[in-house]
Amino acid sequence: MDNYQIEELTDVLDRSFRESGSVEGYAMFRHLILLLAEGQPVTPERIATVLKRSPEEIKATLRKLPSIELDEHGNVVGAGLTLRPTPHRFTINDRTMFTWCALDALMFPGLLGQTVQVESPCVATGAPVRVKVAPDGVEQVEPLGAVVSLVAPDVSADIRRSFCDYVNFFSSNEAASQWLREHPSATTLPVKEAYQLGQRLAKSVFEIKEAGV
């Protein structure tokens, strides 16, 4: 994937987030990730306190974000980082959580400012892919040839369904070959290159957009 394709993917994802919840959604996603990293459901009242808004405003914004996961009490349990099991295990400070996709797992350590151990099965073989991710880069990848699958999604309000569901770890490009034949618009990146892409997306989605809130 060259720089033009990366910029194109960044733009599509950026527009998808805009569709999913306007400017308020950018700030909320960032803060929800930070709050969920504590390992507990996040109440609308807690979000309201952090963002200095009313609980009613927060609940209205949450209703605009179709991918957000809520528990039976209306508390947030998933927003990129999730308390509900997915294939992507995300262990931080001895707390195991999960992420919606492989790219989330690579993006969030920088946002959280902490080193994270990621483990996810290769979609093709089931073999574990393990990645140690520090705030400033990938420290360890096992196996060394592991890659991340990527698609350029249609602009969609539901970024999880249009993008995250297709972004997974494979133990190698060879292991990903059949999946790539079945998804001709997809590509793969080595884990460290996917990390760099994730940092560009994090800057676009969380920092630039939130500055306008």
C-alpha cells in the first residue's frame, strides 16, 4: 500500500466517522477509549462529567453512534476498545480487554500512553499472533511475518461493520492468500506498517477533529 492509498483510506475512514456521529462523536470516542481502559462499564453521567456536558446530551450523542456497545443499564461497554470478547485480546496492566479490529489494537497503546500485549488468532490457520505494542512503536511480533488485512470501506455510519470486521491478523501473507482472493479489494500490511497507518488514523480521527469541539 503506497502513500496515496494510505491517504485515500484515511480520508474514507474520516468521512465514515463523520457519518457516524458528527463532531461530538470524535471527542466521545477518544474519551470512551480512555475510560474503558479502566476495565469497567462507563456511565453516561461519567462521560458527561469528563466532557462537561449534560447526561441528556451524552445520551443523545450515543444514540447517533450505531457501533457503540451498551449494557442493559445503558452504560458503554465498547467503543473500539470493548469489555465484550472479540478475537483481539488487549491486555494492559494485567487487565484483559478486547478491540473491534487488529488496527484498533495497534492504534490504542499510543492513545493510552501504555504498553499493551495483543493476541489474536490468524483468521486462516487459527495460530496465535502476538504483538507487544508500546506507545511509540511495535516492540515484538510473533510470528515475524504476521500481517494485518485492510479494506477501503464505503462511507458508512457503522464503521465497525464496514471496516473493522475485515481488519484482522494473519500469520503471514501466504496464510492470507485465500482470504485475499475472496476479498479482491483488500490488501495486507506487515504489522509494523499497519501500526504506522494506525497512528495516522488516530491523529486524524482523535486529535484534529477533537480540536474543533
